[in-house]
Amino acid sequence: MTSQARDPAELGPRPEAEVPAESCDYQPENPVEQFLRTDRMPHIWCPGCGIGTTVNSFARALLEAKLDLDRVAVVSGIGCTGRVAGYVRLDSFHTTHGRAIPFATGLKLANPNLTVVVYSGDGDLFAIGGNHIIHAARRNLDLKVICVNNFVYGMTGGQLAPTTPVGALTTTTPYGCYEPAFNLPALMDAAGAVYVARWTSFHVRQLTRAMVDIFRKKGFCFIEVLTPCPSLFQRKNRMGEGLDAMKYYKEKSKVRHGAPTSEVGLTIDGDIIVGKFVDRERPEFLDLLRSQLAAQLGDRYVEVEHLVCS
Amino acid sequence: MPHADPRGVLTGVHFMDGDHAACEGALAAGARFAAGYPITPSTEIVERFAARIPTVGGVFIQMEDELAASIAIAGAVWAGAKAFTVTSGPGFSLMMEHIGFAVMTETPCVFMNVQRGGPSTGLPTLPAQADMMQARWGSHGDYEIIALSPNSPQECFDLAVRAFNLAEEFRVPVMLMMDEVVGHMTEKVVIPPAEQIEIYPRRHTRLPPGQYKPYAPGPDLVPEMAHAGEGYRFHVTGLTHDERGYPSMNAAAQDRLVKRLKAKITRAADRLACYEEEGTEDADVVVISYGITSRVAQRAVEMARARGVRVGRLRLITVWPFPTRQIRALARRVKALVVPELNLGQIVLEVERAAAGQAETISVPHAGGSVHAPEQILDAIMEVAK
Amino acid sequence: MQLTEIRVAGFGGQGVMLSAHIIGKAAAVYQGAYATMTQSFGPEARGGAASAQVILSDKPILYPYVTRPDVLIAMSQEAYSRFLPELKPGGLLLVESDLVRVSDLPAGIRVHSIPATRLAEELGRRMVLNVVMVGFFGAITALLEPDALRKAVIDSVPPATRDLNVRAFEKGFEYGLNTLHGEHHAESEHPSLPLEAHD
């Protein structure tokens, strides 16, 4: 494990409320600021929250992957991470709770030229939206899913999530969580994702690299990013501030690329296995759709690249 | 207005059921994306779309549930497509949140509901008209939608085209409120040549990215759209938002946005009002109905006339927004309004409200599972005409 | 054409729906009349009993359902037993003679029968019995122009089976004409043997 990551507070999108959105002569100091809606700052995330850190990696990954930013769309659900769509200066959709994946499905199928990123939280993607994500992975639709996992429902004040480790305190498990948690990489692996990785907000460089990887890979790609929620999860469970979480991640993380996903489940104080677990090839949904229809219908099949109406 | 893309138009004279005709209407209107989840008695619409769309040019996807289907279409619309979903009963209940999302984000799209008996699983294969209030009020918050009610397979085609046109014009979800009888009955359906089908085009902005504000309303209170991938880098949210599309969560922003979303429809209510009226000029009694019930009501009206009653009929084609002004004017001239419907009294409440005591309002309820016997409606007419 | 209610009934796999569809289409598309066809749906419509209703008229059809059919086309014993009671007094009953044993017939019902399955088998495909039945219906009732029915047959079946279906239609039609001319004594041909199992 490298330890070159800086303090997340340094990396997060900082408040720049005075910068006008359309000002041409403003030269951003931070190279990632061009990816942000600076006219929407300050953001709503708490001090020490890891979501901003992941956005920083996302912006750097966009830069590094040299994507045409006019063709990148970000889709979020509801929750703290759901607000990412509102802060990135891209076509962005803040949809309904749990439904970022099916919205993204329609977006991608109607315009396959778009790079469609689904950026949302663990509760949004795996509790209320759990059915959608396993089906999108099964289809192997070309979506880039970034799941920020802070083990808790932040926006509503710290309730149980499908990822909350057994023993952890939340406002709806005041005597400790007794429900088994989802092992997200194992679930995505089983459902058919072609790329599955886990990093933490401590691993900003690895996370950036993983994001570049999925921008370049076709098919359903999934990155789980563990992030601290100092206001709720850390505090409730006496895990300290954001910085303490970074130290904790540094101490507990073990990089094991290619680890069997069945072995990467998380516990409240056990090791955090990080790395790229799955990187494989499966036929992508639209390719399957097109080849099936072309084979069955021959010349009668009308393949349309972009379903744009007049 | 421009004309339909001939690739989607199955011009000719057909013997076709209402579900298939609704699908052909969607194709003629330019719908090139549909997402659905199988549910009786609406499934034939997406089955036909799945069979037809590969040779027209577009995509059908069967989603994992109705929640998914009802927001996948919003995604497709923001990518540039005209899109719709189709459902019935329990599926319509699941779609409510995304009707609200489409209202709030001003996503033009069409929801087709082939109504069956409820509540819950109810009567999957048998008719009802019991989702009329749900179509209007089923999602949370204050809003207006447009709902159309066909009474024949021909109208399933015609009103499907109109539904898409209204969705585009007002940037609102439009409900095509069919019922099991209309959906499953087979009759002659004439599909005109493409050049005779007018299409309301997407209200796409002509402004360059720097000047475009996604939710700055035009003179008719409807903003112009951009699509993902065009360089506008816009933001869409279901949160209360300002003209830039940015979340703006305060009473003033709420007041501005929600009132505009309502007013863009209510201001056009007279133009949207669409109904068929016959024999009301000198009538003592007028039967007000919609959908399949209007055909049974017409038979009852003919029977009543044979018995010497001066009775007229008014068939609602646009049910929402409700033509309050028109019904109120009618109520001033007649003694009673008789409202048969395949529910225990939904649209009759609107009729009563519109009549405002000017005419007696009689409900002729039916719990669904069949249509009224004409005699049931006749009895109500004769009773009130005494 | 006066308003005429027709019910076609049999068991799943006989092509009951297609028979009704052809009759309705002939009237609505090829003869300038009105036709409304409805059918039963759902689990009860798979296998077992199948039934379709079609109403023909020269005026727009308001009430969508058949209540007292003028014509019942019965292609199974179950269909016969179930739907005979609703047949209008003085109505017309057309039956598949090898599959339906006519009994307890109320007075005034006209009945004609045809071994449609056997005739279809003579053409090489039992599955076209429904179109044989349509031809028979066309000749007996003379409600619709034969050419309208023929066009509706052609327009309703897969292209590869068009010739076969047209032959099936002609066969049934001819059998019907012969029946009317007294060459078949249909009423006396009901077998008293147990019904064969089909499908």
C-alpha cells in the first residue's frame, strides 16, 4: 500500500463561492475545478466527509482518461453521494431514490455514445435500488458505477444501511446492528460485473487509476469506495474524525488484487481488503442486442446509433 | 407542424386490438424507446413494440420492475428519444413516483395505463376505470398532468399520437387511460399516411451552451430542452430548482416552480379540453362518460330517447385537465347530469364540483369486471327524468 | 347487415381466435361494415376452453360484448355445453361434427355440422380446421361476401400457409353450400361414439 495520499480535507472540493460560473478570465488554481460547478459551492458535505475526496479522484480520472467531457453524463440517486451529480460540471441527473441505474439505462440505450457514470451511495444502490443494480450487472450494460459506501444513511441522519457492519451503532439499530451486511464486490461479481474494485478515500491515486480503468473498459463496471462519515457513523461508533478514519484505512487496508470476492466481506474492525478483484470480458448488452437482432432480422434490422427525435 | 417519420407509420386499414393500436400510435408519433414490465392487460402493447421496433430503428427493454421502466424512459428522453411505458393496475401504482419526477423535471413522456379492476391484484383480465383519480393525484405534491381516454382501438391509435404531441408541447407526462375492454377489443383501425400525421417536435433550445438555462420558461411557461451529450452540461434534479436547474430549496423557489408547473397546463385548459357532445342543446338530462363506458352510455341514451326522454351525451376525451368551465356551462342548461363509470364514483366528483349545484349530479357506479348493462344507465336516466 | 352476434368456441389450439378475427376483419376491412371482436384472456384462456366473440353490423357497434349470440360456432363438446344456453331462440348453431354431439337442443335452433377436422386432415394439416369452419360459416350464413372472407383469410395467416388456408376456406365453403343444397344431412350425422382426444 502506498501512503502518498494527502489529507482528504486538502483534496476535497473547497468552498469557492465567490467564483462566477461563466467567468472566462478566471484561471482555476486547482486543475479539477474545471469539472466542478463552482457556482454551487459551498457543497453540503460535512467536514471530513469522504465523498468530496472521491469526486476529486473522479475529476482527475476524467482529465487523465482524456474523455470528451461533453459526452460524459453523471447520474445519481438520492442521498449524500446522490448530490455528486449536482456538483460536477457535466450533463448530470439527480434522479429518484434508488433509481439512478434504470435512469442511466434509458440514457445509455438512447445514446450509446455517452459515457454514463452512475455515482451514488450504498443505501441508494443496494437497498432501495438493489434490484436494479443486479439486473444492470446481469445485462452487462456499459455503465460505470461508483458506489460511495459510508456504511450508513447520511442524508437522513445515520440509519442502518445494507452495508452497516454487525455490531455498529446507527440511529435505527441503537443496540447495535445484528443484520448481516452485503459484501458488495461479491454481489457484483456474482451478478456479472466485468470490473469490480474496492478502494477507500485514503487511496486517492489507486481510486483515480481504477476510475480511469473503468472509463476505458466496456461493460458494467463497479467501484466501491469506502469513505468516512464523521458526523454520523464515525461519531456514533466512536471512530474519531475524518483524519482518524484515514489512519484507520491506512492501517487496516490490505491490497489483494484478484482476491476472491467471497473473501472480501467487511467487519466492524477487521481488515479491509482493497484492490481490483474482477477484470474480465463478457459481451456487452448493446452488442448482444444488436448481434441478435441483426442475425434474426438481417437487412430488416435498422440499427440506430442515437435515438434522437426531431 | 412537421409530419410523422414514415418509418414508424403502418399506413393502412387494419383489424387490430386497442393495445396494438396504441403501440402503432406511439410508433407513428415517433416513439423510439419503450421500457416495460409485463402486466395484464397491457402487455400486448410492449410485445408489439418489441417485435416492431428493430425494423423501425429504436430500442425496447424489459426492465426488472415498473419503477425501473418508468424512469428508464426519462433517461431515454434526456438522451433525445421520444419514450413511453405501459402498465396496468399494480404497475401504475409503482410508477407514481416517476410520474412526479417527470412532472418536476419537465420530462415529456407518455404513460399508457390499460385499466383493470383493483385494489391490489384485483381483476387482472377484466376492466375498470378506477385509476382516474390516481392518474391525476397519485404522485405526491401538487401538480397537473394531461390524461386522455380512448373508447375504441381507433382512438387508442389517434390519442396515442396526441398524447406524445401534448407531452412534447407541455413537457409533461401524459397518461393514455385505456381500459381492458378497449385494450383487448379488435376493431377496424385506419392508420393514415405519415404526411397526414402531425407531430409536435421536441422543444429544443436554439441557444448556445453559455446562454441556455434549462428551466427558464418561455411565454407559455414551458422551458426549452437540451439533451445530454450536446455540450450544455446541464443539471436536472427532482429537487425544487431554479432556472439554472440547480437545487433551490426554499419557499420562494417552491412557489415559483410549482405554480408554474401547474399554470402551464391550467392556462391551456380550454385548448386542451376535448370532448364529444351530442343532443345536449335541448336536453333535460345529459350523460357524461368516457372510455368504454361512453359506448354503453350511448346505447342507454338511444333507449331513453326511444321512450321520449330529452337526453344528450357528452364524452370526455381529455379527462385531465377536467373541462370544468364547459361542464359548468352545461349544468346551467340541464336538469341533471348522469355519470356512469367503471368505478365507485371518481369523475362524478369533478362533474359535481363543476356543476356547483346548478344541476343534479347522479353517479352510476360499477365496481368493474365488466361494463354496465345499458339498462343500469337507462334506469338512472329515467329516474332523474321523471 | 343487422347487428349479428357470433360466438366462436372450442378448445385451446384449435385457432378459435383466428376464426373470429377472420370473420371480423372480413366485415370491417373488406366489406365496409363494422365489427367488434372480444375474447377471454388470462389463465382461463390458455389450454382448456377458448372462446371469442364477434359482433357484425352496418352501424357503429356500441355495446362491446355478445349477450345473446345469433350464431354459435362450437368446436368442442365443452364449448357446446357451456355456450348453447345463451344462443338466441331461433339462432344458428354450427358444430364440428366429430367433436360435438348435439343433444338437448332447444326447439327452434337451426343446426348444421361439418367434420372440419377431418376435412383439414385431408388437406394435410389438422390445424386449418378453424379456417374450414370459417368457410362453412360463410356459406351457411351468407352474412359476408365470400371474397371479403377470402381476403381476410389471406391477410390473417402466415404467408407460407396462405395457399393451404385458402384451400381450407374453399373446402369449408363448398361443404356449406352442399349442406344448404341438401347434399349433407348434417343433423343426422352426430356420432354417438366417445369423443377422441385432441392436442
